[in-house]
Amino acid sequence: MATTGGNTPGTPRVLRAMNDRAALDLLLEHGPLSRTRIGKLTGLSKPTASQLLARLEAAGLVVATGTTEGRPGPNAQLYAVDARAAHAAALDVTPQRIRAAVADITGTTVGEFEVDTPGRRADGAVRQVTEALDGAAKAAGLTRADLHRVVIGTPGAFDPNTGRLRYASHLPGWHSATLLDELAAALPMPVEYENDVNLVAVAEQRLGAARGHDDFVLLWNQEGLGAALVLGGRLHRGFTGGAGEVGFLPVPGAQLARGVARTGSGGFQELAGAQAVPQLARDLGIRDLPGGAHQDVAAELVARASRTTSGPYQRLLDAYATGLATGLASLVSVLDPELVVLSGEVITAGGEVLRERVQAELAELAAARPRLVLGGVPRHPVLRGALESALATTRDEVFDTSR
């Protein structure tokens, strides 16, 4: 027999908490709502909806924000989630820089900061992280201690069995066996770590091209070539966190490479990674190559090729599309996803012209027929995914009124 003193499912305390969370989620989704509208959306009576809002207001989770235009009286009062209830942070780490952002509980970004990290300073990771985090917090009018949680996105993945970063030999200063302990000691809030491409998939699933899809592959081509696998609505990370490290995938057209874990290259990366595009251009007789980092050069070449209907640039686009489709053919043959999201600056530079070519090539190379789409989160997708991940856990903790 259920009692009302604990958290047994079905007790009044648990039911109130469930209704509270449903109302908070509706306010996040729709913005300010009246008590009448909340009652209709949740199926609660007006008195129960009023009690709910009073409870959430007292808990510091909602605030009154004005009234419905043209409607007098208490039923016109609008309520919204109190953005000050909690703040979460995110970091996007690359060999060149660390980008940090802070968002309030509603998901609005309120502070950003970027730290350049040139060179190979092997002892500077903790200092760089705290500098970036403190800068974003200061931009939001907060301090490090005000942040509820932080998610850090890096290339590769931290092996859950050893705590060491794997598959990212190009990230200096992040391979120490004591790094995670040092970061935990320096940061007062819970810290989570996630692969950068996995975080792009989180952003696309919650905000972009993969919304409503529980089975999809995301192919990312920017500084490196990688993939994220979402199966049954959940990220598949693998035993060591290395699921999706497709840059190492042996593929036709690329020389069979051995010792790829030591060299950090081989296979698919050599066929269709950012560094392969300039070489393809040279092989086709293109001489006016742009300057800059290899991903910037590749993106500019792909963008030029997407605007050209003949000549060497057209052949460059065809060759690049075939390279991407070659690696994708192995992925979709094993996973049979509903959707493939193409993301990263080198791919998106080709736009729909490139997407159509990859789709056509994939249809020739694989029996599976997933739909290919371009990513829908154009600005800092790794950082946005990290924020979404941090916010999801923060909301679960802060919105829990059953305690």
C-alpha cells in the first residue's frame, strides 16, 4: 500500500514532482504561459495548476513575467522559467584554441570566451581550461563557483577504463594519466567529458537536422574526419569510447596503413579528410590553392568546386564525393541508419551540390538507402552540443522537486 511520506511511485509527492517537471518543460518549449494554458496543456485543473505555479515560484524555478495582452485579471498573468535558477557551461577544445560558453537554465547563451592555445605546451591544459571557463563566466556576470556543471568536448575520447585520452595524439597536454584528477581538483562543479563529434550529434538531434530521429549517423569533416553513431536514441560510444573514429577505417582507394593508433592517420582520413582535398586538387592540375590551415584550404576548394560546372574543379568535387561515399558505404552497410547528417566546415562548404553527389554515389556503393542531409546547427556545433548535454543533466537535478 502506497504512503505519502516517501518517493514511492504514485504517491502525491512523486505525482506533484512529475506535474512540476511537465510544466517546466512546457515553459522551456513554449516560453511564457498563463496558468490557464498550463492547465490545458498538462490536463490539470485550474486550482491544481495555480498550486503548481505557486510551488515552483516559491522554489525559485518560475517567475511572473507580465500579462497576456488585452486580458485583465489573474488568469492573464504569464509565467516563465526563472533563467537565474542555474547556469551550465561548455568547452570545445582543439589544438588551436579552447572556446567556452555559459548558458542559463533556459538554454540562452549568456557568456562566451576563447583562449588561443598555440604550440605544444604539455603542462598547460588545466590552466587553459580554467582561463577559458573563468572568461566565459565573467562575460555572463558570474564566477566559476556559480556554474552548476560543465561538459568538455575534445577530439578522441577519454577511455573509461584508464582515464586517459585516446585517438587524439594531435592534442598536446591532454594525455597525462593525472589530468582528469587535476581538472576535478581545479573545478568546483561536476565535469563531464565527451568526444567532439558526439557533441555535434547531440546538437543536431536536439536542435538541428536530426530532430525526431533515433537512429542516425553523423559524418564530420573539419580538422579531422570522424563520425557519431546514435542508435535507439542514444549515443553509441564503444568499449573504450572510440566508436565513430572512422578516420582509421580501411577503405578502397587509400593505402592500407598499419599502426594507425600511433601515427594518428590512415584509411578513410587519407582518402577524404581535409588534408586529402588539396592533394586531390594538385593531382587534377589546380594550382591556385588558397592559404591557411588545411581545413580552411579544403573548405575553400570544395566551395569553389560546388560553384563550377566543368573542368578540374568539377572533377575535384566528384572525387571528394566518391571518397566520402566510400567510407559511408561501410558505415551504413553495418548500421543501416535512417538518416546520415553531413557536417563540418569542409563538407558544408559544398552545400546541396556536394550532398546530392554523395547521395548518388552512396546509392551505387551500398545496399542501404539512408537519407542524407546537411547539418542544421551552423554556429559552433561542438560547443552547442556540450551546452545541451550540460543543460539536460542540470535541469534533471534542479527541476527535481521530489526531494
